[in-house]
Amino acid sequence: MTDPVRVLVADDQALLRGSFRVLVDTAPGLLTVGEAGTGAEAVELAASQSPDVVLMDVRMPEMDGIEATRRICGELPDVRVLILTTFDLDTYVYSALRAGASGFLLKDTPPADLLSAIRIVASGESLLAPTVTRRLIAEFVRRPGPVQPPPAGLDGVTDREREVLALIARGLSNTELAAHLHLSPATVKTHIGHLLAKLQARDRAQLVIAAYETGLVTPR
């Protein structure tokens, strides 16, 4: 029998925390292991409970969700963070992903989609709401240029890996990558594994950031 996905809920509103807990605990294969009302509590509980996924609010007292995410991802590499917020703002999206978050959803996301998102993030994939993906790309449109030149940012990345990275940044799934490049799914996973290691990225979300920041991909 597969162990349940362990979830920590972090939100400063007790009613929302309780609602999320009921939703998670009534879903097959999911289990809450704690609730945090502040960012500091989220960091402490993540360290003591070792959840698979943290549902993280952005605006919380003592320490906001972005800083809590940064600390959790920096200290606990096996813990994934899924940001939940009512604020669909570019600065939150970019800051959350740079902090190490594996996903970003708005709180008006349908319950079934939220549960699916938890499972996706727990499996090691990244997840962004469609509106968030568009805003993330828009963030780079407004920038005057790449943060760093491609040669420095992509040292050691092969031509094939650059090709894979560019397609990841365009939003292609592993299956779509395999079909587009005429590769087996296993080979695609190998290339992605190499990219994660070489670019010191936690997941696909950070690979997308790397593709844009190095100038490998530019918004259309």
C-alpha cells in the first residue's frame, strides 16, 4: 500500500486552514500533518513533521510565505511548497518561484484541481495556473535584458539539453517533448535530470526561470 502524501497547511486564517484540512483529509491518498498560522510556524512544523507538500499562504504575520518558502526549500530539499494566494500579482509569482516553490495557485481554484495540484507537486513536477504562466512570461517581457549572459548561465549544458530546456520553458510536457524531439520518454527524463543537476534547479518551474534569465528563451 502506498504511503499517503503528507501535507502541511499554512494560512493565517483559522477557518481557511480548517477548510483545507478537511478537504485534504477526505481525499484518497492525502493526509494533513499539521497547521501553521504564521510563516515562522510553517518553517518549524516543516522541520519537525517532514511533510511532502506545504500549502503556503503568501500574506502571514511574523514571516511571510515567500520567506518561509525560501527557508523551507533551502533547508529541506525533499519538501515541496505549493503557494496559495488570493493575490494574482506578478511580484508574488516571481518571488515565490525564485524562493523554490514548485507551484502557484489562486485560492479560488476548484477543490478537485487543488487536490490534483498537491499530487502533482508531491510527485516532483511543478505546477502553475495558466494565468500565472502568462504573468511569469510577462515579467521577463518587462525586463531590459537577461540577468546573465547565456554562456555563463548555461556552461556545461549540451546542445540537446538546451533544446529540451527551451521546450520546457514553452510549456511542453515530457510526453510532448518526446514526440517533438523523436526521443523515448526515458531519454527525455534523463535530459531533464541532467538539466536539474547542472542548473541546480529543484524542478521544472526553476528550469523555466533559468531558460528566460539566461536568454535561451525570449517571450514571443
